[in-house]
Amino acid sequence: MHILITGASGMIGRKLTAALVAKGSLQDQPITGLTLVDITAPVLPDGVPGAALAADLSDAAAAPALIDARPDVIFHLAAIVSGEAEADLHKGYAVNLHGTLALCDAITRQEDYRPRFVFASSIAVFGAPLPDVIPDDQPTLPLTSYGTQKAMGEMLISDLSRRGALDGIALRLPTICIRPGKPNAAASGFYSSILREPLVGDPAVLPVPDTTRHWFASPRAAVGFLIHAAEMDLTPLGQNRALSLPGVDATVGDEIAALERIAGPKAVALIRREPDATIAKIVAGWPQAFDPARARALGFEAEPDMDAIIRAHIEDELDGRIPVAD
Amino acid sequence: MHILITGASGMIGRKLTAALVAKGSLQDQPITGLTLVDITAPVLPDGVPGAALAADLSDAAAAPALIDARPDVIFHLAAIVSGEAEADLHKGYAVNLHGTLALCDAITRQEDYRPRFVFASSIAVFGAPLPDVIPDDQPTLPLTSYGTQKAMGEMLISDLSRRGALDGIALRLPTICIRPGKPNAAASGFYSSILREPLVGDPAVLPVPDTTRHWFASPRAAVGFLIHAAEMDLTPLGQNRALSLPGVDATVGDEIAALERIAGPKAVALIRREPDATIAKIVAGWPQAFDPARARALGFEAEPDMDAIIRAHIEDELDGRIPVAD
């Protein structure tokens, strides 16, 4: 079992790598090779057979070099994030669209080769106007270049799967929460930071009303989705290989209530409300909740509620401790 | 007014060129330049200022060379047809997707340039299961590589229009009927040939049941759609620049009844029923009818019925004569 992970230096890429190494096998076959690639060279865990490569997927030579080794499973996570893809038109298309096209093109040029291809798509393929709860047959009408590039990738993967050129699936990941690490400039950053910072005793800024509703999964759930997608039989998906995933439907108020239950009022007091009309407007166009019936029937599982999302973060990032409550 | 037409050697490209030359202006501005391009050099009508070029849009150098002249309006009709795009995976993606991407990329690299971009999409962006009458918000789930490539082009054009990089519209043309010329190998060919051949006294083969329903517009209506799309204000389209177009919803039986009304029973007797299970299966996955409310509200108009489609063919292709009735 040879596995290729693009975007392996990213947060999900690193967690997926660690989970695969811990598991030791995929599709009941021992992992004999792990190729990790990103724009900056990833770190290959000690004792794991494989390679860690720095490569730019928008470089035409990169994809054939990766695919010539004929990995059995490809996790294609590499992407320019939403904000940057909007700010830099050409860079976003180069990586998010042409990078995916180049990988798929290299696959179709191999003989007798049909790898499992797990593509990280996004709920950004949907844009307003949207129903409060988005059904599985909602049309993809993105309102960002990032969402457009992901939606185009979904269509490519459905077409090449239908043709038998690869065995692909596109996972529309919920917004990841709690995203570990430092606060960043992403418009969605507050969803994580209003939990992450108070848990360790630091202040956090909330720029939107408590009634703002969104769709979340933990990093742990995201890794679980990716591994499940790599192992399951994809035949039941039929011709449409893109899947909206389970998540937790929560308002900002629900997030804060869960934080209070788990870490107490001292944590909640660290959240400072600073309304920001620009962020509120961006967020208003985002999906609020999904009815991901297809994914649930196919065995994809997220956390049951925001409390479980916070507990996963405490276990995975804080060694089981809650510093603000110490 | 400088106009660029890709795919200008094709049937619609030639008719569009003739219509523009006859009209002499576009958007109320005199046509001062007409650049025609196709894989084989098109014919530039006598006395028209411009150029006729042979170019392969899948060649990376082709698009910048065309766009450097900064045409005001671009009709992007060039495409590998459905059957060939399915038979030759790489050729279909090279022309239908990468050709469109390259044209758009060249446009976005110009400074202070926002051309009108009219893209010939197709009802092949939809695939079974479909409702009997397809609404404007039907999700695009193509079942062919051709449909996939067109659907990806639609998304690109909506995104670049939203960003102000071009002012684009994607027209999902109905099946063109009566397509002039010789019978060809397309699965849809019989829709035209059961009318075209009998009108001139030649036999035609009908491979599907009379109850088979589909969505049609004449070549004349298609040219009208393209010119209307080049002249209208596109602002009312909002973020979704792809449009299903008006057409005639007709069964094969309706076609035959219209033929009998116009050309008599002698014409109908030339249709020979030879059921073909393969063609019937392909056709069963195609759209039957649309409710193109958005396009109608925006002033797009097709023929009222199959009789009008046949009459348009007699006027435009047969000099007003009906040879079988002579």
C-alpha cells in the first residue's frame, strides 16, 4: 500500500499522516510507502518508508513525477486557501484547478492504473441564496474563486471515475473547528479562536452576532472522513462522486454555551464582542447547516455536538488539560 | 467593434459570421474587425475587415495571440463534439476545457480589459435522473466528458464575471434542428435527418420510438441567441451566468406530424423505422424539456413549434422550395 498525500505540510495533512502511521495499514494492507508533498517539504515521521518532497503542483512537471510511482491511494489536500485564492486570481487557479487537473491528467496517462483518489473539497462550493438546511441535491453555485475551483475539481473527479480512469471521491469538508495553532486572518478564524484562546486563558474577539449559524467538524473528524473515504467501496456513490459531509450545526451562542459547560464562566469572560460588518457580511453568505443523508448512509460520522468538538481539541492538543480552569 | 469567433468554421460559426456581416453592427457599433479562428482556417467574407486564422486552442500560444488584439466581443464556439470527447479523453479536455481556460487566462492577463464573452454551452451539462421539465435551478450533473467540460466552463465564466475580469454568459443551446448538411454519426443525428432527408426526397432512418421527447432550436434561433447574448445587459443574470435557453419541446411523433403538414405524406413515407437499442439508451438519458423562465424573461426567443423550425430550414437552406413536394 503506497500512499501519496499532497498538501502534507498543512494542518490536516500532518494529522492525516500521523493517523495513517499509527494505523499502519489502509484497506487492510500494510503501508509500505508514504509520499508526502507540499510547497515546503513535509516531515516524514521516523521509521516510515517513503519520501517527503517539496513541489509546486502548478509546475507542469510536478504531477507526472509523483504519479509515475503509481501510488495506490492519493489524498489530494493541497490548496491555496479561500482568502488567498480570492486575492490572487492566477495563483488560486494555478494550484487549486490546474494542480488538480495535472494530477488527474498524469493518472489518466498511466496504463492499467486506477488509484483511489480522495479530494478535499469544501462547503464553499455553495453560495447564497441557500436554504437553512442544505440537501444533498443542492446545486453548486460558488461565490468565490476557491469554491469555483473546488466545484470544478468535483466535476472532473466524477467524470474520470465514471470513465474508470480513477476511483475518486470529493469530500466537502465542514469548517474545521477547533483549528489548532495561532489566530490567522481568515474570515472564518473566529469560529475556532473564540474557543481555542479562552481554553488556554487568552482573550479572543467575536466579530459576529451570537445567532450566526455554521457547520463544523473537528480536525479528528476530518481525518476520519479522509481515511473512511480511502477505504470504503465507492460504487454506491454512483455517477456523482461529490459528498457533503456530516458536521455539527451550531450557532456562535451554542459554541459559547459549550465552552461554559466544559471550561466555566472564566473562559467565556475572555470573549470580547467587537462587531465587524465586513466579516458579518462575508459569513452571511456561507452555508448554515446540511442534511448530509448520502454521507451518513455511507458511514461518515462527525461529532454529535459542540461539546464533543471541544473535548476532542482538549484531548488532541492540550494533553487532556484545560489551562484556563487550572 | 472588433469581434472574435472561435470555432468559426463550424455550422453555427459560419451562420453567425454571415448574420453579423449582414447586420453590420453589434451593440449599435459598426463592426470594424472580425477575427475568425478554427482548427482549419475559416473563410472571411469578401469586403469584411479582419482575419481568418487556423489555430489549435489547445496550443498554449494560441489564446494569447488572439486576445492580444483585445476584441470587444468574443464568441467562443470552438469545441470537440460529444462523441469525440467521449472517445478521446485527452483531446476533449485539451480543447473543451483547456482551450476555454487558456482564452480566459489570456483575458485576465490584459490590463483594463473586460470583453463580452459568449460561451456556447450545452444541455449536456444535465444528465439522468432528470425531471420531465427541467427548471432553471436544476443541478448540473453531466454524464459525459463533453457535458463535464461545458459545465466547468460555465463555472469559470460565472466566477470571472463576478470578479469583473470579463462580462460573460454561457448559453446552454438546445439540440440544433434541422442541422443542415450530410447525415453524420452523432447519436442525435436522426432528430434532424428524419426531416432534412425527406424534404429533399431522400430516405431517412428513425432508430427510436415516436414517443421520444427532446428540446430543439433551429440554427437561425441559435444565431439569434448568440447575438442577443452579445448585445444585452448581463447584470440581471447576477452571479450565475449560465442559462438554459428556450426551445421547442417535441416528440419524434411531433416532428413527423409537422413534416406531414408541411411536405405531405410522400415525405413521411421516406422515414424508415429501424429500432436501435444503443441509440435509444443514449437518448433516454438526455433532457426532454425545459422551463427556461430566466432566459425568456431576458428576451431570448426560439421558434414556437416544430412547424416553424421546418419552415426556417426551407427558407434558409432550400431557397423556399420543398423538393419532395415538387
